[in-house]
Amino acid sequence: VDVQCDLFFFYNFR
Amino acid sequence: MFECALIQGELFRKLIASVQDLVQDGNFMCDANGISLQGMDSSHVALVALALKKEGFVEYRCDRDVTLGINFANLAKMLKCMGAKDRLSIRAQDEGDSASFVFESEDSSRVSNFELKLMQIDQEQLGVPETQYKAVIRMPSSEFQRICKDLSAIGDTVSISVTKEAVKFSVGGDIGSGDMSLRQSESGDVDGDDSEKVMIELEEPVQQNFALRYLNNFTKATALSKTVTLSLGTDMPLVTEYKMDNLGSIRYYLAPKIDE
């Protein structure tokens, strides 16, 4: 099953 | 005081059109070097980052850093009143609550003035680290647009796989499956327009899945550039970049779908 990642998984707030 | 002018106001309208379906509002950060904007879609899957260099403007003046909080749908309404060949000027006072947009026809026979109310937008910026991508593909932007549009009629997710020889876009759905491969253009081919070539820089083969809905959204920027660059890594967001000659670029980041 494909699960959609979200960007917070990769990037943090500056 | 912030002031800038673009000979081709149309470019700015296309830029806003390339952003407004993904993010509703955002802060134009203006400083001495240019204008930048970052915004994430409401589901935190895609990010758009705009970077405009002052060199791309015929006039550019920014005495103090200013942040213009803009609702893109409202700005688009005003930009709709701009003629296709109009020059565009944007002005804002340091502490003002509005920005002025002036459209002037080529022969100066028609001048239009609009004041857009600014918003206070509390928006944190994501830090995107410098990344070494495993595969970088440059291809005609119209080709990428066509592939995304056509494949989204068949399925929701595209698998992009890259080898040294080709980039393959695969899709599957209820009606069946399919794929489209673009071969790397011959390097010895000195004829022809570079913008029509497919160039692949590869460190190692990579395959990632992405939601076509977002990719289709990104292709709104096709009008801004003849070519698009796709940068991929393993378990990394895809970067889709449209470069405008000397004005700067618009980049879209898209989180992958991961098999679990």
C-alpha cells in the first residue's frame, strides 16, 4: 500500500 | 519603500497562477537582492518556493526588508485587469497595509492603478537543506505536462524511475496500466534546440512514487519555462523546478508515496 508522506517528515521549520 | 517594475507584467501573472492553486496566501519577502515566497499546501504534501532576482526587474528598489502578505486569489483578480503586453510596477510603503500594482500599456496610452489590501500572515518557513540528488532530469516542460495530464486519466499515482538511459513514468489503475519512457538525448547531437532535449544526470538509479494530482498542479508553471528539471533521491521529496531566463525560478517540492 502506498502511503503519502508529508513534508514535515523530511523538513523542519527554520 | 519597496518598488519594482517588470517589462513583461504577464510573467508575474503567470507566476501567481502557478502558485494560487496550491497555496491560498503567502508572504512575499522583499529584500535588497530580490523577492522570495514559500508556501505549503494545506495537507503538507507539497511546497512551492519562488525566488525572483532583482536583476530580472527593470527597476528594483528595496530600502528596508518588507514582507507583503498576499491573498493570491485577490491578487489574481487585479492582475486579470492587466493587458498581455503591459509593464507592471509594484510599490509598497515600509509599514503600509496595502501594495499598489500599476499596469501600463507599451505605448503608455493606458495606465491602470490597483491597491491590494495586505494581510498579516503568520507563516513559518520550512528549511530545505542542500541535497545531493541521485538523479536530475531536464526535459521539455510541455512534455512533462502532457505526461502528467495523460497518465492522471489512468491512475492517481505515477512511479518515476530513472536509469542512465531513460526516465520512465508508470501508472496503474482500475482499467489497466502503462508507462511512458523518455530516452536521454544523444550527446553528440549538436543540431536542434537544447530545450527540446532530455538530459539525465545520474548518480544511481532511483524509483519513487508520487501523487499525480500535485504534479498536475505544478505544471501550471509550464508557461514560464521551456524546460523543467526534476530532481529525485531515494525517500526524498521530488523537486520540480522551472527556471525563468534571468528572473529566477519557481520550485515545487513533493513528498513521495512510500510503500508500506
